[in-house]
Amino acid sequence: MTEQRRIIAVGGGKGGVGKSIVAVNLAVAIARLGRTVALVDADLGSANQHTMLGIDRPGPSLYSVIRGEVRSLKDAMMRTIVPNLVLVPGAGAIPGSANLAEREKNRLLTEVRNLPVDVVILDVGAGISYEVLDLYILADQRIVVVLPQLTSFQNAYSFLKGAVHRTILACADTPSRRRIYSELDPSRETERITSVLRQLEERDPLYSSRVKARLNHFGAKLIGNQVVSAKDRGTLGAVGKMFRDFLLVDAEILGALRFNRKLGESINRRRPLAVLEPNDDCVRVIHRVATVLLNEDIEQLRRGREAMDGSDASSADEDDTLLSQIRALLTV
Ligand SMILES: Nc1ncnc2c1ncn2[C@@H]1O[C@H](COP(=O)(O)OP(=O)(O)O)[C@@H](O)[C@H]1O
Ligand SMILES: [Mg+2]
């Protein structure tokens, strides 16, 4: 069972875009498809999945584990009203709780990997702190929730860019590679990814090819939320393409949810809409999303991310095409 375990992270950078709504309804949808699911409320600082699932007094939380009050994340799992779905609650708003020490963060990452379920859904919360980004890049599959609004696109872009940077750092498997990364231009986080890769290529081609393999299989998936018009959909598609061009990671559109008052009401009723109204059209979209995600072969995805051999040569070619496209765009 654990071999098939997959981790799906739901992020988006901006608060209030619908990450938690998507995460909880996706968790219900996957549980209904017969998988055991742990919804982990990793919104460091403003956790509210327990409220959305009608749980008044969450027991031990993610923080109890970090603080060593319970032995493992497994001990913080709570049953929910949905068969097959357990919740690992986050703590309410504890000021400063979003700042984890490196050791605490690593422990948390290991614990998430070891949860005894088929599917882990991580609601990573808002912002682009390293805690959020590292949880996000840990996942096998990565969702980005965006509204068709400039500020949401802007934050989603910074979020993904931050995740790409943490991936580049995570690929640095030796002290010398970590040094290379830290010695990149001090403005590296505002630099274009293409230019970062070019600098890596010059200093350590093997490191650079590891990074390219990872980025080629990064696989961010966009969910448009509160999408109203056909024009919104068009914008979403164009933005996905722009993300790909600028960040060298895929950003396919996985689904679009319309503005739906019932989603807001479901929060006050403290039941996910997928529980209240399984036939609602937004719930159906989320079910389709669940099926697509489960159909993706994660073993293949993991192998692709580790690839460093011949297969990488072809991806390097693709990158070159992408690079020249971006160069063309930038010189217009
Ligand atoms: N498709 C939608 N239609 C109507 N309201 C929505 C929709 N998606 C989200 N909302 C509203 O937006 C608010 C924020 O959603 P939430 O999932 O908590 O965002 P986040 O986790 O990204 O901060 C909720 O209160 C909900 O009522
Ligand atoms: Mg949230």
C-alpha cells in the first residue's frame, strides 16, 4: 500500500484564493474513490481544515509533533465524518509558528512521507516562506490554485519561482554544489531561471543536468478558481504558458471552478461541499481532477525527476528550444 503512496500539495501563494476549499474537497473526492487519505493542514499560522470538517476540538496537531508532544504525525491523525479520510489538524493561529527551525522542518517532511495512507493531501497555506515551499516541493503532484486576477497570478508566479529555487537548492547534493548555488549572483532569486541555469551549466554541468531533469518533471498543475467567463479561461491558459516559458516548469490547466455561493456556504455549514452535494458541478470538476491525479503514474514521475542519463539529453534539447523562445520573448 505504502509503495503507491502519493503526496499531493495544494498551494497558490496568495491567501483567500480557495486552496483550503480545493484541498478538502479533493481529499473527500479521493477518499470516495476508495483510497485512504490524510489531509494535512500545514497552513502554518492559520489552520482551519478542522473547522471546515466540523471538528470542534482538534486533538494533537502538526505542532504537537514538531514540539515533540506526540511521537509522530500518525498519532495526530483524527477520524472525520468521511470514511477513508483522516485529518492531521494544524494549530490555530500561533504567532511566530510559521518559523520552524531547520531541524523541525526536516522532521516534519520525514513524518509526512511516512504517513500510513495511500494519499496525503497537503494544504500548504499562503506565503512563500521556505517551510511552505519545502513542503510543496516534497510532493509528487503540485496544484496551484489561482483566481483570474492579476494579483493572484503575480503571487502564484512568485510562489512557483520560489519552489523552483528550493528545487535547485535541493538538487545540490554536495557541499561544493551548495556553495555553487550560494555563490550565484546575489540577485539569484530575482534573476530569470534561464540565467540561473546558464550559470550552473558553466560551473557544474552535472548539477545543471540534475536540475533540468527535476524541472522537466516538476509538473505544476493549475486550478482556476472563481472562473466566470470564457475570457477568464483564456487568460488562465495564457498564464500557464507564461509560467512555463519563464520558469521552465510545466503548468498545465487541471480544471476550473466557477464562482459558486454554495462553496462559501459549505464553510459555514462546516461540511465540505463534496459531502453536502456530491452532484454539484464544482464537486464534479474536483472529482475529475481527482481521477486525473490518481491516473498519473507517480513511480514514473519520480524516476523522471531522478533521471540523469541519456534521457536527459533529449530534455536538454527541449530546454534549448524553450530557452531560445524565452530569449526571443525577452528581446522583443
Ligand atoms: N469557487 C468559489 N466560489 C465562491 N466562493 C469561493 C470559491 N472558492 C473560494 N471561495 C471563498 O473564498 C474564501 C477563501 O477560500 P479558502 O479555501 O479558505 O482560501 P485559501 O485557503 O486559499 O486562503 C472562502 O471563504 C470561500 O467562501
Ligand atoms: Mg487556507
